[in-house]
Amino acid sequence: MSLVSLALPAIRVYWIGFRVVLHQLLRRLLRPGWPLKPVFPLQNGNVAIVTGGTRGIGYHTVKYLARLGMHVIIAGNKEKEGQETVMKIKEEALNAKVEFLYCDLASMKSIHQFVQAFKAKNYPLHVLINNAAVMLVPERKTEDGFEEHFGINYMGHFLLTNLLLETLKQSGTHSHNARIVTLSSATHYVAELRLNDLQSSCLYSPHGAYAQSKLALVMSAYRLQHLLTAEGSHVTVNVVDPGVVNTDLYQNVCWAAKMVKWMTGWLLLKVPGEPRRGCIHINLCSSFTRVGRRWRLLSLQRAKDKICGRLL
Ligand SMILES: NC(=O)c1ccc[n+]([C@@H]2O[C@H](COP(=O)([O-])OP(=O)(O)OC[C@H]3O[C@@H](n4cnc5c(N)ncnc54)[C@H](OP(=O)(O)O)[C@@H]3O)[C@@H](O)[C@H]2O)c1
């Protein structure tokens, strides 16, 4: 295993991170009031599932949707933390329709059980937010033997989405499409999809594995939108890159990046809970009702260049 093959994915990921941060800073300096704070319509009667809604971007998404009257189900892998989050959001959002259902995306069995429990409630499903993720974790495997980034970030959400697709199709209407929103990342721009080693077992680079899982999500979202459009169903698929947001996702970055984040985070990074962009915007903004749209120019062409989407 050469040092260069390990260092290259890391350099690429930090490089793209630097570019996104610079972009955020310039936009903040040059257009301080932009984009304008949106006013979203009430969402009473609508149901959403948010994976990983116990902290970070997911937590703030749940809170925001609950404030708008949506019935939100948090799909998470820590029961106690999940129940505490529900109590907190119910108090803060003054909405009693927030629930926690156990779902460990590292386990296919758990995902099946989650969907079974959700379907037993006979709820419709208007929004599925594939938010949960791990980043830069050491090499380890999920219960089903997948490399963790690929298993949780991609395979887990792939299975969940497919098991819930029928319910989404039944809940979407011509005037109000159901939505699948997947959180990707700018790292997909620099990712390589290694089809002969998707589990990164020949060469494990945490940076490469994270970026690869995010590229896989982008590609499968485009493919799914294509299939849904072809069959005329009222479900849209969108991929969102939230930018660089100050959350626990960065707990495994190198110490130098942690130092930079600690010193400059207040200036350079976004804070979670910013509803002007990102998945909340996509869920609720009417311009996203018709087709799966690109957000922050997640690059279909680049994904296509890397490999044909049919393979995922
Ligand atoms: N923050 C950023 O700058 C940034 C940039 C680009 C993209 N994104 C994307 O935005 C999304 C949210 O990130 P974040 O910054 O909010 O991260 P975060 O604060 O680390 O939150 C991640 C969430 O995923 C959950 N999760 C992890 N493993 C899970 C599993 N096996 N089963 C179920 N849930 C699991 C975590 O739950 P536990 O606490 O129980 O582990 C947590 O609630 C991710 O998809 C990330 O890739 C973030």
C-alpha cells in the first residue's frame, strides 16, 4: 500500500473542503443578506422521516419541520438519545407529533424492522430525508459485512428508500409530490468509485471511502429520479450539499484540521439549523415540486464521467 495512494484522497477531500469554505466566506462578505429568509407554508398533515435526526443538521431539520406542523419520525440508532431529542423538540417546537423509531443503518435487519414498525402505523409518507452519515471512521464493517461508510451512508439509505418507495408513491399527488432528499457532500466531486473494490479492502482510505459513499448517493439519486419520471410517479428525488457546517461530523478529522476549525469556525463555517438553504429548503420550496433538481450543482456529468449510473 503506497503512501501516495493513501495521501491523495485526503488531499483531494481537504482541497474541496477548503474551496467550499472559501466560497462560503466570499458569499458572506460580498452578499451578507443573501439568500433572503424564506417563508415556508405550514405542513400540517404531512409526514416526514429524518434519518440521524438526533443531532447536527438532522436535529435542526426535524425541529424546523415540526415547527411547521409536520409529523416527524426520527430514525436513529440510539434509543435513549432519540427519546430525549423527541422531548426536547416537542417542547421547543410546541408540536406533539414527533416520534423516535429505532433504525440502525448499519444493519439491514434493523432497517427492515424500522420499515415494518413504520408501516404498522399506517401513516402516509410525504418526505424522506436521508441525512445520517459517518465520516472518516477507522476501517470497520457493518453487521452485514460492508465497509462502514459504504454500508451506512449508501447501502443503508438505498435499502431504506427502496422499502419506503411504495408508501412515498401512494402519498405523492400531482399537485404535491412526495420527496426524497439525500444529503450528499462536495466531496463527491473528488471521489473515485472503485467498482472492483467498493469495500475498500485492498486499500482503505477513510477520506476516499467517505467521498465514494457520497458519490454513490448522488448517482443513485439521479438514477432513481430517472426511473420515477419514466413511470410518471409523483415522487421527486433531490440531492443536497449543505456546505461546511459546524457539527460533530468532523470529530475524526486530523488534529491540524481540528485546530483550524476551532480557531476559525465562527467565521468560516455554517451553523446547523440554517433554514435558508439545504434540505429544509428543498422539502418545502415549491420550485422543487416537479422534477428532481440539482442543488449547489452536484455534478451529474462528473458522476456520469466516472461510471454509468445504471450500475448502482
Ligand atoms: N456538517 C457538514 O459540514 C456536512 C458537509 C457535507 C455534507 N454533510 C452531510 O450532512 C449529513 C448530516 O451531517 P451532520 O453534520 O449533521 O453530522 P452529525 O452531526 O455527525 O450527525 C450524523 C447523524 O447520523 C447518525 N448516524 C450515524 N450512524 C448511524 C447509524 N448507523 N444509524 C442511524 N443513524 C446514524 C448520527 O447518530 P448517532 O449520534 O447515534 O451516531 C447522527 O444523528 C450527513 O449526511 C453528512 O454527510 C455534512
